[in-house]
Amino acid sequence: MASDVIRTRVIVHGAVQGVFFRDTCRRVAEQAGVSGWVRNLPDGTVEAVFEGQPDAVHQMVEWCRSGPPLANVEKVEEHTEVPERIRKFKIRR
């Protein structure tokens, strides 16, 4: 049900830029049926927002704990937010 949609924002710390984190995240999110966005931040972290069914959103948060093969994730901050009903998953610049 649409009312079951949740939203989680994550900040991923470590060697996570320049390792295809954003593109891989987009592909994994689309496969999981999750909407939202991902972007690099100036401090070297990656920020992402995931909206969708709870199991799929939790799956994406868990994926962020390791990321793509070249990433070296040190820490993931998680924040629960009110869903905005985003329809697609985008890479923000």
C-alpha cells in the first residue's frame, strides 16, 4: 500500500566518491523499486534519500553499509523523514 511508504536519509562516510557509488546506488535502488536521490557532498561523503516499502528502503540502507566494490564505507548515518512521494530515483549533481 502507498501508505506503507517510508523515507530514510543517509550520509555515507569513507572512501565513497570516485568509486561509482552514485551510479551503482541508482541501479540498485531502481531494481529494489525505491525512489529518491543520491549526491556527493563537498566534504567527501555521499548523501542519499530512499523512499518506498519498508523492506526495500531497509535493503538500500544496508547496501550503503558496503556500497559498490571499490568503496570503503566507514560509517552510515541514518535519519527517518516524512515521505515526499518521490516517483523516480535520480543522481543529483
